[in-house]
Amino acid sequence: LFAGQTEFVKGVVAMSGLPDADRMEVCFAGRSNVGKSTLINALTGHKALARASNTPGRTQEINFFTAGEGHYLVDLPGYGYANAPLPIVEKWQRLLKQYLSGRQTLRRAFVLIDARHGVKKVDHEIMSLLDSSAVTFQCVLTKVDKVKLVDREKVLDQVRGELSKHPAAFPEVVMTSSEKGDGIETLRAIIATLV
Ligand code: GDP
């Protein structure tokens, strides 16, 4: 599935710019610095692919990557950034809502949560947006290598408690470390079943 060439396709700033919905896709959301680029790079085996999403100007775009044959990985940067002017934040949120509620080929959203921090307010908000958009989402804990086993259980409990509040949540939480490789194969397998 991820064996083929992975490429940055385009950054989208308006619904009219979306690529044709001619293949299945999954999207990734998370607070900045959660490890999203690193995870996408680990999934695809590329070192610098998703860094494109973190460059200035790209943070308010929906970024499409092709991964292997016939599906998109979609990076949704931009939630939880505090410093952008309100009109920009509102424009971004509008685009995000339109994308999430209108994309027939979107199979699942992965909401990334830093294993050290657990679910924060902005994470709760994106989960509620996914509920109202009827997009099934699954939580992925990142950077588990930084957290002791006992503390992983605590954060898992917190995340599961949060998920129980969200009708669109898929119950299984994936624990990952892009650094050590934990969970990457599992996540690839999940994506493979979806697309
Ligand atoms: P993004 O803003 O969500 O795209 O975050 P990045 O992928 O740029 O990662 C933010 C920081 O976390 C970087 O310094 C990464 O090296 C670090 N990081 C990402 N994933 C991991 C991981 O699995 N383990 C550890 N220890 N650090 C990580």
C-alpha cells in the first residue's frame, strides 16, 4: 500500500481547489507540534515529505499527498494555532467544515494526541466538529516513547473517557512512536483496510 511513490499533490485553500474525489482518502488532524509531519513521514517512509505542511503559508491549507496507488493522505494543519488573525482563523474553519462535511471519499480522520499531554480543549473541539460532520475518527497517541508505561495507561484512560463523549469516535486508540517505529505498521494496516 505505501510501497509506491509518495508525493505532495497540492495545498488547498478553497473548496474549488480540492482534487477530484476519485479515490479514497484518510485525513490527519492534530495540534501543532503533536508530531503529525513526523508520523506521515514514518507511514510513507519519506523523511521530509510532510514538512511541506509546516512551512509558512501552508499551515492554513488542506494538504494532499498521494500514497502508493490510488488514495490520498490528507494533512489538516492549522487547528490550535493561536496567533493568526481572526478572519484567517475563520476562513480556515469554514474551509475545514466544508471539507469534512462534503467529502464523499473521506473514510476516516485520525486525531493525533501527544501521549504526554492527553486530550486538550482544541482536540475536544475538532472531535465535536467531526461528530457534527459525521466523519468517523480514530485517536492516535504520538511520542509514546517519551511516556512511561504507567503513564501511558493514565493517558489512555483520559482519551477513552473523552472518546465516550463523541458519537463519531472509533473506540480503538493507536499508540505510536515515529521515533521508535511503534504502532506504525498497525496504523498502516488500519489505513489499508479503509482505502
Ligand atoms: P507537527 O507540527 O505536528 O507536524 O510536529 P512535528 O512532526 O514537526 O514534530 C514536532 C516535534 O516532535 C519534532 O521535534 C519531532 O522530532 C518530535 N517528534 C515527533 N514524533 C516523535 C516521536 O514519536 N517521538 C519523539 N520522541 N519525538 C517525536
